[in-house]
Amino acid sequence: MDLDTAFAGKTAIVTGAASGIGAELARQLAHHAATVLVTDVAKEAILRVTAEITERGGHAEAMVVDVTDRTQLAEAIDTVVERHGRLDYMFNNAGVAIFGEFDEVTLDDWDTIIDVNLRGVAHGSTLAYRRMVKQGCGHIVNTASVAGLVPVPLQAHYCATKHAVIGMDKTLRLEAAQHGIRVTTFCPAFVQSGMFVNNTFRGSLKGIDARAIVPIAPVPTDQAVRTLLEGVARGRERVITPLYGRLGWLLERISPWLSGRLHRASLRLIRARARRAAKR
């Protein structure tokens, strides 16, 4: 389906839209004539994104929303429905990245990443789903990661939350079908997004630029978002990008042993890159 046809005249909420994938989602949705509620905890940033969209002739509003607060998410959904009559798309995109060896990531870090990456998605999905059941249609799009499909070194806690999102979506998809609701899970690999800037490194990784240790060139954010929206327009259940992400998932299913060898080699490479970066 053509993207203009899929999104023109539709309403959408995007969480985590102050930067990176979320901001680009808001821009591209508005470009295809959707009305977008741009949400995040960073007020000035979402105001800038919203101003950019409206200056280009798009329709967008900004609202400060902390996804760990279900009341704020409910208010965002109610606002869209009150002003436009329905909620067509819910993009649960907000997420945080905390990297480090397992014994160097704190229990407080675990609480943070679970609250945002898992509870935030669960809150947004649940509240949007209830509204969409009443209206008999809608589409929930949850940002997971290739790290929700395969192990990623030094990201055990991140992987845990993203695997959980994928598991939730698999089951939700089964239940949602009878209500005319679609569910798409977005699984990007390394994307040139806010995650490379807005992250936390622990222990031996502290103070290192994320780009210095990632062994693969990140995908441009606009390209990743375009791929996602094309998948959403087609009603795809899961969108994995780029190609090496899909190949990694295939290898994990076909040969877990070989996949494990590959990821152990990746761990050695990342540790070596981190040591070199720390000396600079």
C-alpha cells in the first residue's frame, strides 16, 4: 500500500519522539498527512520537532508524556480521541539504552530499563488497545530490537526487555485479530539514532562513544523509519532491519550453536575496541 494512502487523515501517537527514531517517525507520518501527537519527557525537544513539522505544512502537537506514568499515557490517548474522534496508530517507541558487563550494570539500571522499555510499552499497548477495541480498529506498533531476537554482548538487561516486548506482541497479535486491530513489532539493529547519544555506559565502557565499539556501520535513521512505515502499511507482523539483522535472526533459529560462536567473537571484538577507545 502507498504510504500516503495508508496514513493520510489518520491519527497517531509517537512516544520517545524527542530525537532519533521517534522524532523521525513523527516527521515521516506527518509528511504522509497523518496527524501526530509528539510525546516525550523532553519538552523543548518535542516542541522543536513539532515546530519543524508544522512549518513544513504537517499536523502535529506536542505533549510531555513519561511512559512510566500510565496516567500521562491515558491523558495522551484521551486527548487524541477527544480532538479527532479516534486513535488509529500507537507507536510505543520510547526506550533507554544502558550498556555494560553484567556485573557492572546496577540493579537501579535494571529498574530503569524495565520501567521504560517494558512497562512503558505495556502501558501504551494496553491503554491504546482498550480504546481500539471500542472503536473496532487500530494498529499498535512497538519498538523492540534485533536484540529481542538474538543475544547482544554487554546488553543482557536491554535484551531482556526487548525479548519481553516481542513475546508480548506475539500473544497480543492473536487476541487483537478478532477486534480488527493489528500489531507490528519493529526490530531494528544498529540505527544512527538518539540511542548512540542518549545512553549510559557502565564500568569498563564508561566515557566511550558508542560508535567506537559497534562493529557494524549503523543504518541511517530515515531509512530505518521508512522501512518500518512500509511494513506497517502492509500490515506486517514484524519489521526487521537491515539485512544483517534478518540474517542474524535466521542463523539464531537454524543453528543456535553457530550463532553463539558468532556472538562470542563479537563480544571479544567489542571488548578489544572498548580497551582501545579507553586509551585515546
